[in-house]
Amino acid sequence: MPELPEVESARVVIERTAIDRKIDVVDDSDSHVCRPHGAGEVTAALAGTVLTAVRRHGKTLRCETDSGPVLGIHLGTSGKIVVTAADGTESEGGDHWKNGREGGDYRYTRFAITFSDGGTLRLLDPRRGARVQLDPSPEKLGPDAATITADEFASALQRGRAAVKVRLLDQHALAGVGNQLADEVLWRAGVNPSRPVNALTAPERARLYLALRQAVGDAVRDGGVHTLPLSARRRPGGRCTIDRAELRKSKVSSHSTFWCPVHQAG
């Protein structure tokens, strides 16, 4: 599932390969992905415009144009952005598909832009959980997990009895963290995922903040949350690389959670 690092990789692809290109044709025929817009509505808004910038907040992309309309993109649970140059050369970012993707395979296209030079920008999504929306209303998202300050982070993890794992996943408190990234942060910080946020000590919050910044930075640099140390071990029989204990799997709220019973025991 795309988390902040995967969405950032999609943002980088769009920024590097699609900015300053004029939009000629838009395929917005997937009424589920493009809801609430009717067929042709996104085409009418974007045709003839030029992409000028792309920004990310949490898991949401906002593509700006020279004449006003903003194209909002959410990658959902399996979305990937593929941009082709005029000569057909591909660049892609977004969700890490376990079995990969062959070049030229566009069968999961849910939304597509054709540029005036003949190249394309496509949103591919096998599960159809992605979303495309014009001028998306500002969501009440918390600070972005890649740029949140220590004070903002401490404030988000001070009040209430919610489990710390649940609070890390709350996009209104902290935007961009998903299930695997939350497990990684808690594992690095040595904090039990079920611990209530109002029981956390100042040193624990400081460790969690440092772990968040490091984990996000590592995943963005290396290509996604699947590259993080804990991710390959989030399975039955997986072992903690810190103390070699067998990881436990439990439910925190409705979220499958892997954690170490030794250094995350408290």
C-alpha cells in the first residue's frame, strides 16, 4: 500500500518528467476513480492547460496547471504513476508491486493524460482504490510526516488514550504514515504499539520522533517502505534484528501489527 515514501516517488516522477508539458487529451472514463466528476468533466477542465507544479502532503498529490484547475491524485491501496516521454521512454513511481511491472503494460490504467507531444501520464491501479479529483477541498490533515517539527509531533502524541500505533496512523494527527511505516517507527524507538499516547514519556516521544525522521528518510532514499529493515520480517517466524527474538503479530485496533516482545515489551 502506498505510504508517504511511495507517494513521494510518484511526485518526483511527475516533477521530473511531466512539468511544462501541455495536456491534449484526458481519459476520465472510470467513473469510480474520478467520482464525483462525470465523464468528460476532467477533460474539459484540463485540456489545453500546462502542468506547472506538483506538491505532496501526506499521501495526497496536487498537480497545478497554468490556468487554475488543480488535479488531485490519491494512489489508494495500489496506485502507480507512469509517465512516458514523446519517444515512449517510461518513468514510474508509487506503489511497489511485488511481482513488478513490464514496460508498456498499461492494463490497469484508471486515468490518463495525453500530452501534446504524444507522451502520457497514467494512473495504474489494480484494486481501483485510487482517486482523481479536480480542485480537491483542503482536507483536515495533520502535519506532513516528512516535515513535522519535534514540537508538533509531541503535541500529536500527548492527549488521549489511543494506542500509539493508532495515533501514528491518524491522518488528522500526522499525514503520510501507513501500517508498515508505523511498525518500523515503533520498532526503531522500542515502544510497544499498544501503549496509550498519554502514558508516553518525554524520552519516548523524542525517540519516536527521531525514528520517524530516520525511517521516512531511509524509505524515500531507498525506494519505499518495503526497503526498511522490519518490512522483510513482518511475517510469521520473522525475527528482530536487534535481539533475535521472534516477532509477534497482533491486532491494534483493526491494524495487523508486528513488534518485538523483548525491546518493545514496555
